[in-house]
Amino acid sequence: MNYCKKGDAVLLDSLTDVKKELKKKMKKKSVCLPSLSEKDQKCIETIREKTRQLNQDNVTRTQAYYKFYLQYPTIQWALLGHMISRNVGWNMTDLKGELLTKLLSEKEQLTFFTFLERGSWLIFQDVYPQFLIYDLSVKRGKEMFHLLPFFHTSTFMETIWRYFWRSGDSYTLAIAMVINEQSYLEKRLIQNEHFQKNVTGTVSFKMYEFLRLNNILFPYYPGEKAQKASLVGATSKQFTSLDKRILFGKNLYSLLFQREEILKGVLKWAQVSPHTGSRKDYWPGLFNDVNESYPRAIYKRRVKNCLLRKGANRLYSPPLKYAWPAAVHDDMCEEDWFEDWIVLEYLKEKAIFDGEIFKSYCKTFETIELAVMAKEALLLRGGD
């Protein structure tokens, strides 16, 4: 590690200042870490340990995001991250649920889970220390962002946090975090040779997109007296494109924070709906966390227009703790993704997104059921 004398924090009052600072940092090839007091060193150890404890699995991460948002509502990405993390958990348990176990081999299920879990772990490992350093700054009454490089936080985010500290610009911070997390994942997950070969480059992954399993859903209560969750959301397309993932994140932010009734309804739902990983969390009429079906029974269509057919069992959607054991992760790459200030262009235009997904989501069930029945028919013919 290269250490240097700690200097005064750069004052960033506007996005013009941010742009100038990022241009300077583009020219610097090495990171000079400040020397720390014993008190700051203890803070770093505490942050590392707390991050490790809460980065155990999807459930612990999801809850940590939510708790942080409740403490600091101006850090809007924390709620966005919470809701997306819920969806990641549902995708993980789908792999052991009623339908995908009939379409994917056990090896494919494990490979897809490893991909989702690695991405979830990486993002938390990057973002949660940032949250804790912000919390430390608030409690000390002065910014402590000189600690960020000790957690290999991007120079881009260090600059943005300093800007947010002075401006309170929640929108810019949230979209910057979308840019950061997707850019952070690009080399570590999307361009990783192992995952390209075994996940994103496979026929099964293309099937995953074809069957529209890449939905992001935001359950919410539409009104003060509502007791049944409604759904808004979007479908991710071209997942391997960094540009498309960032724009998708902007759409989701717009959906969550630019419509007051959605934000209120999501918060009301999240408050009374602890995350388990089972889709029963938001749709107990269609999903159950107990398997009601007979093992090895031939699958018959159960869902029509998002309602169970008469006499049909609910779809099995297990809690995460019963679907997958805790994963063990290798250390992450410490390379900074930031190379060009041009990423600030993503901040320019605010997205407008209606979030209509119910009809599309209903069609997803029909498509998957037909795929399951087609595969079973082929297997039966092969056995004749």
C-alpha cells in the first residue's frame, strides 16, 4: 500500500466541480492512501467485520439495505437495492421451485445460483462499507470519505459522496450508485470467463430471457386500506450490456421514487412483509412455501390470467434457507473500474417509466408452464 499525508477534502458544490475532479483522477494511475489515526483504523476494522456479518446471504443483505434506508431516507439507493435484492432472492429460490426444477438440471440450477449469489455478494461488499462510512460521517459531524479507498471503493464514488455531503443531491447519488454497481459488476461478473462459459453464454441463459424470467417486481399496497399487494416493475433485456443495465436501473429508480403512491405503497408492504426469498411473500394466493404437489407427478397447467385454475395446487416457492446453503466466496478483484468522466452523462436525463407489468408477468406463467409440459412430453416419448 502507498500511503501519503492526509490533506484537506476537496470541496465539491456542483456537478461541474465533480466533472473537474473526475478529469483530474483520470490522469492518476496509482492510489495514495492517507495515513490513519488509531481511531480511524479501529473504524475500518469495525466496518469490515459488520459488512462480513451482514453479507452472509441474500436475506441478511436485503434486510441490511432496508434498515439503512429507514435510518437515512435520503440515501435512496438503499431502498432500490433492497427491492432489487428481494427479486434476486426470488430468482434464487425459483431455481428450486415448482417449475424451474423441471426445466433445469441440478448442475444448471447450482451454476445459476452461484452467478446470482456472487453478484449479490459483490455488490454488498462494495456498497455497504460506503453506507457505514456515511453513517460514521454523520455521527462525527464531518465527512470521513478518506476511508473509502481502504475498501477499494471507486474514485468515482468517493467523488460523488463528497459532492452529496455538501449538496444533499439524493437523485445524483442514487443514479451514481446505479452506475457504480453495474460498472463494478462488469469485469468481476459479466465478463468473468467462468460465468460467460457456464451462465451468460449458455442456451439455458437464453431460455431464461426467452421465458421472461428476468422480471423485477415491486409489490406495493395501492392505498391506505389495501391489504393485497399490487405489482409494478419491468423486464430486464440484454442483461450482458452495461449500458442497458444502467438505463434499466434508472427506470427502476424512476418507478420507485418519482411516483409518491408507489413509494408509500412499497414502504408499507416492505414493513409488514419480511423477506424470506419465497414468492409467497407477495403472492400467497398463487405461491406456497410448502410443496403441495405429489413428487414426480405429470405437470398440468395451474395458472390462467394469474389465477389458480379450479382445484389446482399453489406453486411451490421455498424460503431461501431451505433452498440453498450459505455460499463461500473468494476475495474480490481490487481494480478500480473508473476510467472516464463521461459516465456522468447517465445523470443528465431523468427516466419516465410507468411500470406496467401485470399482464406481461401473467404471460410468463403460461409460457413457463407450456415449456415444462413440452419437455415432459418429449421425455415420455423418449421413454416409449
